[in-house]
Amino acid sequence: MKRLAAAQALATSLHSGQFRKGTSIPYISHLMSVSALVMEFGGDEDQAIAGLLHDALEDAGIEHAPTIQESFGERVLRIVEGCTDGVPDASGRKADWHERKRQYLAHLDETDADTLLVSGCDKLHNARAILLDLRSIGPEVFSRFTAGKEGTLWYYQGLSAIFSRRLPGALADELARTIQAITMEAE
């Protein structure tokens, strides 16, 4: 568990001062939740570490890849890279949202089981947060997202279809139920 604690310390450092979209919830809570879900759905220590670090490259920069590899190994770095749907360019901008999401969905259709587990837990935690916020503050929750309601629903429904096909079982089932509830609440 020393490696897991070291990964949490790194994640806390890399995401210091970051909050969940439109909230005052420290971002580290999402990373801890994803790691916990990975373990709950049968993941091992490397996968749980990747759960803590899955947004490191996307949110803190690609320059952290060597640190992840040196500290936690090639497998963890591979999973983190597999969970990354885009890194900012030199000016700090990411590619178009729709194009990144289309590419990420295509990537999930071909990626390895390690990445599917961590990504699925990430998407499940995000979907649960959307559902809770939708129930408490209503449809304005979608204003937090680049693609608004329609784009967000399109993306999560696409994710659900891929996880149901590629990683059938409890995780995909829970993700499908959560996304179905979001879709029904959003109508």
C-alpha cells in the first residue's frame, strides 16, 4: 500500500487547487473515488494507482509521464495514457471537444482491459455526480459542460454502449443504469 499512498500524494500535488466542474469539491475527491471503484470492481494495485493518476497528463501536463513511469512503472503509465483523451498544446488548448470524444470512443473500442476498467470507473463516478447534481439543481447542470445537455448525453450513451460490449458485467451494468437515469431525468 506504500505505492498507493505515494500515488495519492502525487495526485494531490498535481491537482492542487483544482475543483470539480462548477463546484467547490476538491478534484482529489474524484481521483480517490475512481481508485476506490477500481478496487471495488476487482482491480489490482497498479490499476488503483492508475485510477488516482488517470487525469494527471490531461490536467497537469504530459511532462509528468516520466515521473509516473519511474515511480509506478510502465503498466501504470500505459493505463494513464489510455485514459487520457487529450492534452493541452503549447498554448494550453485542447483539440475540439466533439473530435476528442469521438476519438476516445474509438480508442475504447480497441484498448486493453486495464484501461477499460479504470476508464469505466472514471466514467461511472462522473455519471453518478451528474445524476446527483441533476436531481439537486436540475438541468442547468449541463451548462457546466462544453457540449451542453445534448452532447453530454450523446457521449455518455456512447460510453455505455462500448463498456456494455467490451467489458460486460457489474461495472458496465451500473454505468448503463446511471446513464439511463440521467437520460430520463434530463427529459
